Amino acid sequence: MPRKTDGTLFELHPRPTTGDDGKPLLYARPASGQKLDIDALDEYCARHHGCNYGEMKRLFETFIDVASRHIADGYRIETPIGSFSQKVRLVGDHTDPEKVTGRDVFYAGIEYTPSKRFTREVERRHRGFRKAGGPVGNAQMYDERAMRSALERSLSLGYTTVHRFQTFSGLKRDSAKRYLDSLCTGDTPTLRCYREGRILHYLPADK
């Protein structure tokens, strides 16, 4: 069967929960590294859509300047690609509207809702999926033998750090720290941790 050469590249990552076979359940997400910045979009528009070089960049700069002013004042900005508005949150729990004041509300970012037209255009151009090569991200964390081997090698200096353990385990930073921290807990911890400056050091608990 011929190999699919178009479509969205996706990669697999493990979820915290496991399936009936004891292995982590998986989820899919678009492959990392697939991105275009505004310079690439600007050049594409100039080459293929009759725009002047810099036109797309100037458009976005103008939009940021104008839209931010109105969104900050509470307006919802509706555009062909979707709407933009403030997200607000209440501080604490409240039941009496009369007691809520402006001091109890805080700015919580910008909410973006894609337009139906923009959504349809993306769907119309979608060409299916193809799996990116490489192992499942962080799946090795569930292989206890591989993790123990990586830990032993990273402790060759008598201690390890999150960055050093990443090198031997291949884990991403948060997963590497979470694994090391898990070995510092319990009735009989394997590691103990101390901070030196801004760096956490992990060493065998019996040292």
C-alpha cells in the first residue's frame, strides 16, 4: 500500500491513565515543529496572492494596536476569522450580586472564537492525517527498567539534575522533574532533593 504523503502530521503521546494491557492510553496532537511565523505568511502572500511585501505584517500590527484598545474597553471584535473578547474571572466565591465590586473581578486573557467561515475553509482544505515518525512522546516514562537505567547513568556524578536526567531519559522537562520528584516521596524514598541556587539536585536518599 503506498505511503500517504499529504495530510496533517500527527504524533502520539501517553495519557496518565492506562488501558487493559497496563500500557498508557494514547492521545494524538499535531506534530511539533509544524509552524509558520508572520514573516513566512507575509512572503507567501506576496508570492501567491498579489500582496506587497510587508503588507500582511503591517495589517497585523495595525490590528493589534486597534483591537487591543477596544478589547481592553470590553468590546468584542468580530472579524472574518472569528471574534476576540476579554475573559474575566471573579476572585473567590460569591453568591450575593450586591457585594460584588470591580475589585472582585480580574482580567484573565483573551478569548478567541473561530468564525464558521474560517472553520469551513480549514475543513475544506483538510486532507486527512499521517503519522510522524519517532517514538511516542514520553512513553519511556512508563518503562520502569528504562527509567531505572537512565537514573543510574545520570547519577554517575553522585547526583543528578532535571536537565541531566532529561539527557539520559529523553523525557521532556516537566515529565523528568515529575519522575524525579516521585522518587523523593513515600515511606522509603529512593532520592532526596536539595536546592543549590536555582538548580534542584537529586541524590540517593542514603547519602
